[in-house]
Amino acid sequence: MNRSLVAVITVLVSMTGCSSNNAVCPTDPPRVVLSPRAQDVSVGQTFTPAATALICAGTEPTPFVGVWRSANPQVASVDANSGRTTGVSRGTTFIYAQYKRQADTPGGLYDSVAVTVR
């Protein structure tokens, strides 16, 4: 095999791996982690869960980019962009954060927070 071809292949393979300069690991999709795992709030009270997208087997946390939704907006509403959650009425629901793989394409990876409104 031609040495220059081997060098080009080596460079291309190196560029697809994880590094602090590479925001995407094509063979290792991101995992979304929310904190806290559960939250109690009063009616009218707000909180914003912390969200992190873990890429490269969790070695490179990156700011979360995605969409938020409530399983039951009558119990707790959520701002789709910021994750700010507000207790609406008594009950329990889940708030979901779904990672966006591309600009406007939600990926299949998400995490949730159990919210109890008292």
C-alpha cells in the first residue's frame, strides 16, 4: 500500500476519535443526565434542573442542547428551551429533556426528573 495513502487513512481515523477539540463521537452517542432525579415543589414554585450531555463514554461533559417537555402540563409546566419548571397543581409528573443531535433534530436520548407538586 502507498505510504501517503496510509498516512491519510491514519489521519482520518485519528480525527474521528474523542478529544477535547472534537465535540462529536460518532461511535459513542451522547447520554443526557439530569439533576436532581426528583424534586418536590409547591404550586407556583419554580426550579430548573441541571442538564448535561455526556459524550465519549462520559469523559467529555458538554452543555445540554435540546428540548424539554412535561408528561402532564396540568401538574407541572416546563419551558421547552430553558427547562424552567413550574408547579401548576397537586400531583406527580415527569419532566423530560431530550438531546438534539443536530440543529433542529431531536435525538432519541433523554432523561427525566420526577416532579411532585404539593
